Amino acid sequence: MASSEKTLVKFRCPVCFSRETDVVLCQKGSEYYCVKCSFAGNRAHIWSMYGDLQRKYKWMLNRVTMEQQDAL
């Protein structure tokens, strides 16, 4: 890849992705927007919403016992 070529970063809409729908965001300047749900935000806003999604699925691969649930 030549140094003059730009790398294309594709973000998925965090709102649609939380509903388990895979929609790639479109970019207009520094803002990203979704054509399906009307989400709009900058890169920092998208990453913060991705962090929320990661917390949602934090325990997905671990078995949680009733004692651990009571402790939460």
C-alpha cells in the first residue's frame, strides 16, 4: 500500500448493532450517520457507545453462578 493511499475505516452503527442489525455508517466530513435509524455522531461518540456494548456482553462466555449473581 502506498503512503499516499488512505485507509478506509468502516464503523457499524452502534444503535443498530445493539439491536443485532449490521449497518455500516456513512461519513460526511468528520460526522458519521446511519441511513437506517438516523444516528449521527463523531468518532469519539461512536467509540463510547461501543464501550457500552462491550459491557453488555461482558459475561457472555462465562458461567455465572447464583452466588455470583447475588454478589452483583
